[in-house]
Amino acid sequence: MAKVTLTVNGRKMSGDCEDRTLLVHFIREKLGLTGTHVGCDTSQCGACVVHLDGKSVKSCSILAVQASGSTLTTIEGLAGQGDMHPVQAAFKTHHGLQCGFCTPGVVMAAVDMINRHGGALDEETVRSELDGNICRCTGYHNIVKAILAANAEMSASRQAAE
Amino acid sequence: MYATNYHRAASVSEAASLFAGGAEAQYVSGGMTLIPTMKQRLAAPGDLVDLRHIPDMKGIAIDGRRVRIGAAVTHAEVAASSQLATVCPAVCRLAGMIGDPHVRHMGTIGGSVANNDPAADYPAAMLALAATIVTSQREIAADDFFTGLFETALEEGEIVVALAFDAPEKAGYAKFRNPASRYAMTGVFVAKASGNVRVAVTGAGSDGVFRQGDMEAALSANWSTDALSGVTVDPGGLISDLHGDAEYRANLVKVMAKRALAAAG
């Protein structure tokens, strides 16, 4: 057994688990944050994407003990007090989801790509950056539209702040 | 996944002693191959020694044309290194083609090289760049390092600490992905350094990564796609499977070599 301590969505949290416990199961079962999903057993689908020390990772392919000591952001940590994150709002506006199962991972991947590309996102880049997230409903078209719209809005508000 | 005991090493020597004291021990770096393999119960290390937090295995150092990449450097860090891009952009582009963004944030160059997956990208680069694999015990030339499918010259417990090479005058990489797994069905890395051309092929060989001597001779004489057009790739020794037979891969070797050459400029 191991004691795993993480800063999760700004709060220090810890729990005991077996060394073999995957981070995604620790998040869902020990921390009770069930927004992060398990969509496959093969590390391919991306429904479990969270941000570990600010970078998107697949929480199904990391042991909780490997992540201990890190800062974690899950889908629950994106929204502010009562306000959706701009990426979440754009997914709603542009119908970027249907069943919604893959959406937490796709939104976390979208926030990561917007952070990294800092405004310089085009459709081709968004589609290639979505390589690690599988959606079986939407055909991706509205996901791409939503990410581009959120990116435009976030760069506009960054510029307004400067 | 079977039970395992996790250990986080703070130094290379601590990692080696944890490994030596373990039962059926394995090293884990980014874990992007090993953890999925453990999930499938195809690997069951009794002890797992984490190399990801060892300071000596981090960072990219460039001294003139000499490049040294720490084994624990992630694919995302290599892809985004502006310093490396000024001397050897082909390696940055290759790193940006591995897996997907989330995998690139965890997976490391040392892990990829030590695992020597026959469809991995980095072994082709290391072989074509005549890189030196720096381990916890010695330095191994890439020509001697990659010995077969998932096989390397590493001894039990030996750790890849860094990868070092001289930046070539020109280099390029191109791969044809399996549309489902996204691994290379064939990837070709070409490099030209002081008149010496090396061409390494991954994803296609039944014994893993290999050098394509006919292409090296042709490109040494004439660095152009015309020179490649005259080369016949022997399908003997290439993989035949449900994704493509050896003749198909032989053609892919040629097409990817041409694309790699075009990328090298």
C-alpha cells in the first residue's frame, strides 16, 4: 500500500491505494471525482485525460504512485464559481458533444492545446492535436468548431487584458 | 494488473541498487509502453523502479554541434526544444510525430530507445545519426545497441542515461502510420554528415531497426530522390502481416526514404 498525496484542483488531497492502482481509479474511487472517465482498456481513447503538472496526460496509463506529489487538474477544476470555462461554454454553444462520455477528456485536451499554441490554432492543428481522443458520436466536426471558437475567445480576452 | 512494488529513485545509482534488490524488477520512465503492457498482464514486474525524477537524466544540452539529450526527456520536450531545432530540427519533428499529445507529455526518449519496439521512431534516428547511447555503465554505439525485436545490448539492470550525437548537416524523417495503431508501418530516417550518409528504417524489418546500405551508397554518390529511384529494396527480411506484406513494405521503404529526403532538403 502507498500513500498518495496530490494537489487536486487547488486542494491538497491524499489517500491510500495499492501501488498498482491507476491514477484514473484513484481519482474516481478515492477522491470521488467521477468526471474523469474510463472509456477503453488500451490507453487509446483519451476519456481519462487530466492535467498533471499542467500537461495533458492519460490518467489510465499512469500509476497513482507515479503521480504522487504532483499538481492535478481534472474536469471538475476547470469552471470558476458558477461560470463554465470558455472551452466548456463553447462545447455547449457549438454542440461539441452528443452522448458526452468522451467530453471530459476532449475538453481537457482542448484546454491543453489552446495553452500550448497560444492563439495560433487552425483547423488542421486542432484535428491533429485530437489524435489521442476518440469520439464515437460527433464525427469531430463540432468539437473542432468549439475548440476554434474557444481559442478565439480566449485569445481575445488575453489581448484585452494586456 | 498484477501487484507490484513501486520505488522512486532520486539518482542513477539509487535506481541501480533498487533494481538489484528487487524481484523481477523493471525500470519505468514515462511508462507509455510498460503501464499499458502491465494492464494487459503481459508484464508483471515484482518491483518497479521509477526513473522519471532523476535530475541527471533530464535536460537537453547542446555544445556547438554536439547534442546530449537526457534519457528522461519527454517527446514533447524534444519536439518543443527551440535550441535543438536550430541544429537538428529532424529530431524535433520526429518527436512530435510519436503517439499523441498526451503520450508525448509522458513518454521519454530513453524509454523508447531501451524498449527498442520494432515500430518505434527513435531507434531509426539514433541509428542514422550514429548516436552514442550513454548508460549507467558505459557508452554504446547505436550500431551495436539495437540487437533485435525489443532486444538491446543493455545488460540486466543497466540504465540508459542519455543519448548523444553530432548534429548532421542534413537530416529528415518520414513515416507511414498504421491507420489503427498509429505506429510506424515503415519509418525512414536519413542523415548526411561530412559526406557520410546513413539511412535507418524502422517498422519494416523482421529483426527491428536496420540500415539500408544500398540507399546509403546511392545517396552518398548523389543526394537526390533520383538516386533513390534507382535503388531496389529487397523484401527479404521485411515484415509480412495482415497490415501489409513484405513487398508492400519494401515499396514503403522507398517512398518514405524519398519523403525523408525531401524533408531534409
